[in-house]
Amino acid sequence: MKVKGEGVMNFRTPATQRIAAVALCLLCLSRPLAAEQQGDRQTLFLSLEEAIGVALENNLDIAVEQFQPEIAKEAIVSTEAVFDSNFESRASQSFNESEYDTTPVSVSSLDLSLGKAFRFGGSYQLEWSSSLSAFDGTTLSPTGDKLELDNQYKNSFALSYRQPLLKNAGSEVNTTAIAIARKKRDLSISRLRSTVIAVVTDVKNSYWELVNAIAELKAAELSLRLAEDLVKINEARVNVGALAPIEILQAKAQAASRKASVTTAELAVQNSEDRLRQLLDFAEDDPVWNSSIVPTDAPSETAPALSLADSISFALEHFEELKQFRTTIDIQERALMYAENQMKADMNLIASMGTTGANTHLGDSLTGVIDLNNFSVTLGANFSYALGNRAAKSAYHQAKLQRDQSRLAYRNQEQALIVNVRAVHRNVLTAYELIASTRLARQLAEKQLDAEQKKFNEGLSTNFQILEYQNHLKQARSNEALALTSYNQALANLDSVIGYTLQRHNIVIQE
């Protein structure tokens, strides 16, 4: 496994460098997975934390979801760009032919403008215009003399400002798109957390399923050995004439049946290994596909730490789907505020000033602009309001209904979560209690078989009774292993439901 730096996992793409597994998880991941050659197949020793680490690095669901926060981040930049300054330039050259000598034969012009919108609603525009009108003709002077027309330079500068007073006035309304984009990025990060939690929970459940399948295989193999030992004992008794040959058939039949059970258990182990490999998303040519996976972690038997009240309280604050509901409501609240503002009249304060200079010489034309020989100032206001204002009112009512609908849906989700936490917490407690009861049942089954075996050795019991007690012991071992597995899977599901999975395994999603 690849580890970048200290406490940061290395993922395949820049977007996938968001998840970092730290502390204990990375201490486990900093060493290569242990493998041994056994017969024709390698054996891969895999801890739970190592399995989770591989899934975080390889799982395609996580890899796909990790792009969303980056996409949402760029969407924020896009909405903020509305307040960037905007520069424009226009240049033109026109040529004219006219029977009138006073018409310029060509006009060259250059227009420059710089504008910007502010978050509080105001906006300004700076404009500079420069033109050259070229003449090729004459005109009459007041005294009747012919005069040649000179080229004419004209320059002008203008500044205008517009300030909304009602509609679109204020930073809050004008930054609505930015605020919503940021909330949507929070949503994408929360959905990434949900994906990681789901994958980690699936890996944990699959890991414990493999542990249980291996325990079931061991129980089946032990039961087979006991049956085979009984067959040998019966064969020895037949050989010395202490037992009729027909009596051995029952033991042999049971041994054959248990051998079939071992084969079935081996198949279950292989299927469980494949399910775990699929979640860890190994490459098709990875030798892991042809290796036996041996879990190195034993199921936990530690009593559950959180009470039901603590579990519910933690879930209401940290469950990702509930957090996503809250974020969605925040977005709708902001959209509602914007829609309310859009119902107001469109009233704007407008101010502008301009100065112009014109002369046959460029320098004098520019001086005229600076000297303010031709100067104008305009102050005004405009007002517009849609009679009935139905479009804005309809948009407001839609936004309000959507907000109210989401609030009710949130309450419904809260209740569903509480019920789910209660059910999962009960499953944890029940599974924990089953560990003790199934363990006691297994211990008693061992004692019963041992006592019956002694009676059998003394000729006071039969094959049927021995085989029955062996079957009871096999079932008791299976029940104990299943109880341990079910308890650990219940713990994994509880962590998922209350939103504690990431903290449990020290997984950090960088924002």
C-alpha cells in the first residue's frame, strides 16, 4: 500500500487526494501486507485496518465521488467571478464617399471601458472614447473665402454609477449564488463522507463474514475428524469381534456427510474472499485473486460503550444524511430570502459625469478633456414595478413551499433515524448477550460429548448417541462463531447509523 508523507494516503488522481487515513490506521498501512506460500497458493494475512486502507485507496465508488467537491469548488469560483472587473475595447475604421465636402472621408475610433459590480449592489462604468475624423474638402469662411477642412480629434471620458435602493440592494441578496454554491460544496463533501462510510461498513461486514466462514469451516473440519476417529474406533472393534460390521455403517455415513459439509464450508470461504476482494477493488491481474485471505483480527468481545440515549444524541448531530438535509434547508432558506427581495420594486439611483475635448490637434483635444471645458453631470433615479408582480410572487411562494416541505421531511427523517438507531442498538445488545449464551452452550456441548465418549469407551453408549453429541458440538461452535460475527457486524452498523465510522478508524476527509 502507498503512503504519502506522514498521515496522508496517496490516491490515484489529484481529486482523489482528499481522504487521509491517520493515526492507528496508517501505522498498520505503513507496512506491506504479509503473505506466505502454502502449497500452490499464497496466503495473504490481512488485518481489518489494512482492508479498510486498501478500500480507501482502490474503491471506485470513492474515487468517483471525490471529484464532486472539486467540481463544486470551481462552481464557487464561477459565482464569485460575477464581481470581477470587466474590461472592454472596441476599435473601428470607416470610410465615406459623399457629394458634400463637410463629410469626413474616414473616421477612426477607439473605445475603452472598465466596469465592476460590487457585492452591496452598486456598479460603476468608466468609459474613454477617442476618434479621428479625416476631411478632404473645403468650406466657406464667413467672409466667403474657401478654407480647407482640417482633421478633427475628439476625446471623451465618462463615469457612471448605479445603486439599487430596493430590489437587489445589499450584500446578502447579491451574494446568494455564492452562498448557495458554498453550501452545495458542503453537500458534496458530506456525500463523499457517506460514500466512505458505506464502503468502510461494507468492508467491515465482509471481513467479519469471512471470519465467520473460516470459523464455520474449522467447526466442520473438527466435526469431520471426530466422525473419522469414531470410524477408526469402530473398525478396531470390528476387527477384534467386539462389534458387528453393520454397526460401522452409521459412523461412515456420518463421516461422508460431514465431508460434504466441509466442501460446502470451503466454498463459502472462497465466496466470502471474493466478496471482500471485490470491495477492495484489486486489479484483475493482482495475485491476490489467487491467494487465500486470512483475517488476522479476532472479533471484538468488548461491551458496547454508548448507551441508547448517547447513540441517538450522537446520530442526530453526526449522521451524514441528516446533515445533508440541514444543508439543503439552509440553501432553501437563502433562496427564499432572495425570492422575497425580488418582489420589491426596481428602484435605482443613477449618477454620471462626462467631459469632452475636440480639436484639430490631438494634444489640444486631450487638454480639453483634462481642463473640463465641456463638462456635464447627471443625477437621477429610475423606478419600475410589474403590475400584479405575479412572477416574483409565484417564485417566492414556490421557494417557501419547498422550504416548508423540506422542514417536514427533515422531521420525518429524524424520527426514522431515531427508530433505526433504537433497532440497531437493540441488535448490538442482543448480539452481545448471545456471545455469552452461545459460549456457555458450546462449553456444555464439549462436556456432554466428553462424558458420552467416556461412556462409549466403556460400552455404555452407542454410535448414534456419540454422533448426536458431535453434531450438537458442531452446531454450538457454529452458533458461537456466528454470535461473535453478528456482534461485530452490529457494531459496524451502529457506527454507520450514528455517523461514528470515520472517527472510529481515524479517517479524515480534508475540506
